[in-house]
Amino acid sequence: MRTLTMMLGLLISSFTVAAADMSPGADNFYQSDKVTQQKVTFKNQYQMEVTGNLFMPKNINQNAKNPAIIVGHPMGAVKEQSSNLYAQKLAEQGFVTLAIDLSFWGESEGLPRNAVLPDMYAEDFSAAVDYLGTRPFVDRNRIGVLGICGSGSFAVSAAKIDPRMRAIATVSMYDMGSANRNALHHSLTLEQRKKIIADAAEQRYVEFTGGKTQYTSGTVHKIDANSSPIEKEFYDFYRTPRGEFTPKGASPQQTTHPTLTSNVKFMNFYPFNDIETISPRPMLFITGDQAHSKEFSEDAYQRAAQPKELYIVPGAGHVDLYDRTDLIPFAKLTAFFREHLK
């Protein structure tokens, strides 16, 4: 089966993204000397253990009630990829921050590994609110969420049914439902979609009877002159020292790749339906003007009710906003959360 990533690259050949070195200014593995870091675990509503990194400013008053922000990683990634960077940069500005591994990924529980379950991903954000809202140093009425890439759509999905999330921001958001149903620019045909679904269904028989687990999508492990610009863009982050990270006990060949049989669950995922019900809680959608994913932030912005803002970063592609600290608008995020979590 042709992977979704390869298909996207072939189907949107008219879309151009710079395919050269994507990493100037990148600092994915940033380590702040102004914050403390603590690994924490907590249960979600389904009694699955979620693991996160809790960051706090070194000068924080733990006898006071402080605002907090939950940070979700890109789809297929883990908290060490992009999320920790954002969490530390925001903690430096006075927030308590929590970068989480979604269920089935990284250090969080869930079998099989790399399984797709959008409702559970959204639940993990609510479980993170449960955890932060019961810490003595956090004001439970001042908790925000930040979702990067796929986690943007999971955070939106969670916020629709969890009003404890008082401010919602996304960066380089992917609507993982639309990306799988339609591909970029709605370039996937109905017949192609049905073929993907049929292949996944047949693979269930293989795995049910003890056959080998198959994976799909994610980031390619090799690139060449024929690789699409999007494949090269993701490769530059996930398959090079810039952002490559393999969780303990995981296989490097499986990182970023969801299981084939579960990935079709994204076909039933519609995170932007009823997004207007989040109002009057504020929403901020950040995307790059060169991002191949810009259409998803634009779609969410159009559907959302006020207060809302679409913030476009000049000169930034999709992956640029994972870790290029010279392009990521940390000041904008800080101002947004300070205003709406005050």
C-alpha cells in the first residue's frame, strides 16, 4: 500500500516547498537553565498511564496559584520532539507547562504501540487538565492548551467538550481527519480512499491470526532526487540529528509510523465540526505562509467563532515551526496566554 505521505507528495506536486537544508536556527533539543524539569505520570479516564515532562520557572512561587499550559507533540512524534522546546520557552515566561506523550506513543501506555485513537488522544489532554488542576501551585481556572501539528486537531477536539481549557492555541496544525480522508487540497479520490480502507481491513485478518503488524504513513527513512518536497521536509527533522529521537524500547524503523489497521480511524475524525461551540474561549491558529498544512489552520479559523486569530509567520514552512527558534513566534504565544490566562 502506498503510504499517505508518499501519496501526498505525488498528488500535490504543484505545491512547492524549499527542499534544501531546513534546519538553520533549529534547536529542538534546547535545554533551558531558567526552568526545572520533572517527569510525571498520571492516569487518564480509562486508567492508562500518561507520561509528561513538567516544567516550572526556577523562580516560581509554589505557594501561589500559577497559570499552566499543556503542550501536545506532532502526530507520530513524542514529547522530546518540538513539545519540550515549546514547553520550556513558555515556562521561561512564567507559566507552569506540561509536555505530554499521547497514549500509544513515547513513554505513555497503550498497546499496540503507535496505534491511532483520536478520542483517546483528546482524552489525554483532559487528563492533563485533571493532573494540573489538582496541583497546589496551579490555578485550575487558568489552564491553556497548545497543540503542534496533529495535536492541534486533538486539542481542538478536547476543548469542544472540556471547558476547563480556557485558551487554545495551535501551531502548524494538521486536521488528521481531513488529511487522511482527502489528502492536501482534497486531492485524494474516493476510490483511493476506499482502497486504503479495504487494505487496512484485510490486514486485520493477518494480524488477528498472528501475522506481522504493518505500519503506514509517517516519515520516509531515505530520500533521493525523486523524493517529494514534503518528504524531504519531514526527513530533515525526523531522520537527522536535528530532531531524530527513538524512545526507549522502540524500534527506529517504526518511529513516526502509525499501525496500518488503526490509521483508518482518522477517517471518522472531524475535529472542526462544532468548533464554534468553543467560543467565548479564545483560539489562536499559527501557521507559516509557506506551510503545506496552512489550509487546515485557515479552515479552523473560518469555522471558529470569536474571539479567534489566524497568525501567519512570514517565510515559515510546516516543520520550520517545530523547532526553528528564529521563526517560532514565542512572543505571540506568550502574549496570547498571558492575556487569556490572567
